[in-house]
Amino acid sequence: MASPLEWLHDTAAVSAHMAEHRVVERLEQGRGFARITSFLPAVVAEAAHTMLVEHDDWESMNDGEVAYRSDSVQHSFQFSEPEDHPNTLGLLANAVALLFDDLLPSFSAAKYCQGDGISPHDDKAHVVVAPKDGGPAVLHSRKYAGVLYLSKGWKLKFGGALLDMEACVEHVPSFNSFVVFTVPRMHAVAPILHASRSRLSLFGWWLQPGRLYELDDEVSSDLEAVEYVDVAELRAAGTSGSASGAAVHLKTQRRLDNQARSARARQGARERHGRIQKPSTADRRKASQPSKRR
């Protein structure tokens, strides 16, 4: 291996390595949950750790960004988009995405500091996706969730454990370990307790076309969600490395999630007051940014 980054460029080598993890078999054996140690080759994991430690382009994700959602959860952490850093985070995200190379990936980097965490949630979400080739928009659901932990020497007493609430198990975010599970699954991230250590990770989902489940706050049809999506902007966010010619990233999905949820909230209010009307153009343009949680 000439260098870790060169290995990440080698799609054939990365794909072969991911196949060795037998993730589908592990998920079946673990009833929808699997934890993989030594997920990346050791030298690649070391380089990924250094990459995130030196990374300085982080944005805040917190409760204040949630709007019009009845089941919002308490959450706080920092995130960064692989699409904004194609030669570093982008390479890492593309490699992890090959674990399910037939699904649409949506990954971001995360940094949790003291006090950061996420309260219980199940990761269910629907996303409307338009492929780069100009085809029709298609509703997708999160099929699998995954987290690659990249903080070295992490201990349970530091906080930040993944709490699998269905199996009643705490998973310490050990270096170069990977957790993957089928959505929906109730889980949480324990608050970070250490004053100076940061919990670093790459997290995200694989999306599958179709409505795999109902959302807790849904009140209407797929078409309503599509009505509030700027398909052209979504298409512009696509990357050629994904299976269906588009990749959904955190900023894009947060906006789309909020647009659909805002629409549902407005229609729900109108139904309660007996005034069902088609939203105006001005209404469609209003959007705050909700959470895309992990």
C-alpha cells in the first residue's frame, strides 16, 4: 500500500475489503444490528483519524435548527460535509458507502465535544431524490444506518456511547470500529463527559427507493413531500460515485426534510381548523433547517 489515500482511491481494493466484512450476514445474525472491529486497514484508519483531528471546517447542529416537528429530539454536535472536501472526507465517505454499493449513500463527519449527545430516536426518514440524469424524483427511505468511530483511546467514562435501546447494550465508540443497523431502531448517543476529548466519527445512512415505513408525524401522501422539493437543486448536489447517480448530503437532506415537515405541519393545522387550502408559492419557499440525526 503506497499511501492510505491512494488505497481509498482504489475502488476495487476498497470493495473487496468491504465484502470481507459480510455485513448482510452479520446483520441477519445480530437481528438487525452488527458491530465490526478493525473496519478499515490499520494504516488507513490512522490516516482517517489524523484527517479528522486536523479538520477545521465544522458546523453546529443543535436543537435550535428543528422546526415544525412533533417528535424532535434533543441533539447537539458538530458536522462537516464530505462533498465540501472531496480529497479527504469525500474519499473516506465514498469508501464506507461501498459497504452497500447498490444503495444511495448519505454520509457526514461528526465531532462531539463535552455536553454533546442525542436523545432516543429511531432514524426513520423519507427523502425525495432526483437522479443526475434528469429522471423523475423518487421517494427514498433510510434502510441502514452506520457509524465509523475514529477517536483513539476512547473509554466508557468519557461518555459518548451508542445506546442500543432495543438490545439494552452500550457500545463504546472504540477506534476503527463500525456499527451498522437496520432502520428503524431506537438508540441514543450518551452525552460527552470529558472536558477536552472529542468523539470523532463518520456517520450516515444508505437510502432505498420506496416507503419502507411510515413516519410518526406524517399526515399526507408522497406527492405532498415532492411538492416542496427543489428538484433542480437536489440534482445539483449529486455525485457520480453513488449507485444511482446522486448523493444526498446533510445540508440538502436537512432542508428537504424541513420542507416536507413544514408542509405537513401547515396542512395539519388547516385540517384542525377546517381550512384546507393549497399552500401559496411564498409558503413553499419558507424553510428552516431541522436535524439529520445520528
